[in-house]
Amino acid sequence: MNQPEYLYNPYTGMWQPNPAAMPVQAPAAANGRNHLITGLVAGAAIAYLLSNHNVQQGISNTATKAWGTVRGEMEELKERVADLQAEVDYYRSQNKDDIA
């Protein structure tokens, strides 16, 4: 049975394309080959970069700096938490003195 090319939508008051009447397109056969070639090129580039001594040294230096920054920030966070805990303890002791 043939489907009409356009259908009337009473909610919008407009004619819209009928999805059932649209022709089904088969996927391109070369698409799989393009993905394979792209994967091979990307894998070769990554393998080359990771086997390059200068790149390995750069990655190592960057990771070391990042880890140092994270450790420093964690120490700063610990100090802030300790300061807040001391402040809370101070205000609790002030509150106990006022009640007694």
C-alpha cells in the first residue's frame, strides 16, 4: 500500500512529511573501510607518540607536576578543615559558657 507523502497535523495546522513514505537508504559500504583506516592511522599515531622518548618524558613531567599540585591542594584543604574544626570548637565552648 502506498503511503501519502505528506500528512496533515491538526495540532500545528501544517502539512508535514510522512516518515513512513520516506525511502530507506542502505548504509554506505565504504563506511566500514573508512572506520578501519581511521582506526589504523589513529593507533599508529598513538603508538608512535607513546614510543617516542621525548613524548614519554613530557608525559612523565606533566604527571609529576599535576600530582604535586593535587598533593598541595589536599594539604591546603586539610588545613582549612582543621581551621574550621577549631572555629567550631571555639564557638561550642563559648555557647557552653553562656548556658552555664
